[in-house]
Amino acid sequence: MHRNLGTVPLLALVSLIAGCAPTATVEAFDQRIGTYVGHPEAEVISGLGVPNRTYDDPSGRRLLQYDFVSPASGPSVVPTLGLGFGSFGGGVGIGTGLGLGFGSFGQPALLDCSVIFEIRDGRVQSFSRRGEGCTAPVLS
């Protein structure tokens, strides 16, 4: 009985690399952004920088909008098969190989995320988010 063990290490490596990628969720994003609720406006600006837009309404409410853009995905790990032709020292050879390709073709798609903080009396009252990019890695 002949068993090809060459693919077992390759599959194990692909599974290991895929398993190391952090999972990003909306819940993790909400948990991180939610830490600003109840805190002074200055902490939001200190943590996230100057907002992209602000709006003050006559009732005393202030809105801070932050726009974030992130790549849709990280580098991909793709098994590839290569075929090569060449010569060395007067001989001719043909070779094949199996490898892992890291990366992707072209530019990755970008995901957007907008977060709006509602400020009253100098403190964050709430936040809302919009967009597919409003995710954060889950911390273990």
C-alpha cells in the first residue's frame, strides 16, 4: 500500500496559517468603541484623533463623525502548482513543484466604516456605526 504523505504536511501548514488569522466581528468593534461611552469628548479625540466631521445642534448636542477605510482582506494563502523548463551545464530539464503563494492579484477591495459619537455636556452619550468595515479582531 502506497500512501502519499507529501500532502499531509502541506494541508497541516495551510490549516495552521488559516487558524492563526484573527476573526474580526461587529461585536468586537462595538465592544471597543463602546468603551468611550460615558467618558469625556477629549478622550475620544485623544484615542481616535481629530474627527472627519462635527455637528453642533441648537439643543446642545454635538456629533463627532469618524470615517475609517480598511482593506477587505489580508494576504491570502493559496496552494499553487508550478512547472519549469530550463537547462544547466548542457542538459535540459523539466520540473514541477508545489508551493504556497502569499498575496493576491491587484488591489484589495476597501471596506468603509463611519462611527458617529453623540456628545452632551462634554461626555459621550452613545455611538452609531455604518458600513461593512466596522469590525475588529476578537481578543482571546
